[in-house]
Amino acid sequence: MTKYEMLYIIDSSITDEAREAVIAKFAEIITANEGKVESIDKWGVKKLAYPINYKNEGFYVLMTFEAPPSLIAEIERVANITIEVMRRLVTKL
């Protein structure tokens, strides 16, 4: 298995429960597909470098995990259709 890092920005205007549900959704996708989540680091609300969809702040989350390379396409697909995720970046460590 390969080690990856995913940094994603969640809309800061949603409730805390909805934010935790989004974070849990990505962790569940990884664990359900033979992956292992090593850490989830919640950076909190930060100012964005430029407005995204007319919003100036976002909640940053950094997740480190191990997964098969075929799972990355599924994670990116889910991130693209999740309306609360403003931006995401998956990198191989």
C-alpha cells in the first residue's frame, strides 16, 4: 500500500455536525476499501488566499492515510460531488 496525504477545505458556514460528517465520510471510504487512516489533523477555519465561491474562509483538514493506488480516483470522485468540499489535493508521500 502507498502512503498519501489529502488536504481539503470544507465550507466554514456549515454546522459542526455536518463538518464532522464530511470528515468521517472520507475516513470511512478509506477504511471500507482496505485502507488505513493514520491521522486526521483539523487545522480549523483559516482565511483563503483568494475567494472561492464568494467565500473568504474555509475549514482546513489534513488527512494522512495508506491505500491502494486505485482508491485515489474514488476519493477524488467523492470529493468532487461533495458540495461542502471547496478544494482538495491528494499527494503521494
